[in-house]
Amino acid sequence: MAPLPHASPVLTAVFVAPDAQTLIRADDVLALIHDVDDCADPKRYLTGVTPPTPEQAESVAELRATQARAVAWGRAGKYAQAKAEGTDLLDGARALDYAPLLAEALLTTGSL
């Protein structure tokens, strides 16, 4: 899975009390941090994806943080935590009915 731009803030949860398995897989988890150089690429912002409505924006941001946690826990080998976050992500994305987020949620949960 590609780096997630919203992953950095949630990585603390994975590393606050790491066990041996988490430390062994630290490179996989840290690979989630988005390369800031990508922000300078205008092609990334011309994809034609409709942004969420103002009413959806806060929920989308919260669910993307949930997505980042799910992926981070999965990369750390903590599959129970990853599955729980993934379930919350998928349920929330379905309820929100914002197609781009639902696609991301399906990809994320299917990749855990």
C-alpha cells in the first residue's frame, strides 16, 4: 500500500509501547509516512475526484485517521487492532456514502 498522508499523527499509538514484533516491523510501519515532495506535484491534485461536501469533510478526515490506524496496526503485525479499526472504517465509510472514501476503505480492509 502506498504511503498515507494522514498516517504520521497515528503512528504514535503503534510505537507508544512497542513489543518485539512491532519493532521488527518498524520499517513497514514507518513507510506509511507520506513523502512531502509529493505535495509539490500538481498532477496529484488534478485527478477529477469530487471533494467531500462541507457536511462530510469532518467525518471523512476522522475516517481517514481510522484508516491510517488500521494500516499502521496491520503493518506492525497487530491484526486484531487492525481488523477492529478496519471494521470501524468500513462501517463509517458506508454510512457516510462518499464513494472515494468507500473505495479507500474497501481497499484498506481487503489489504489487512
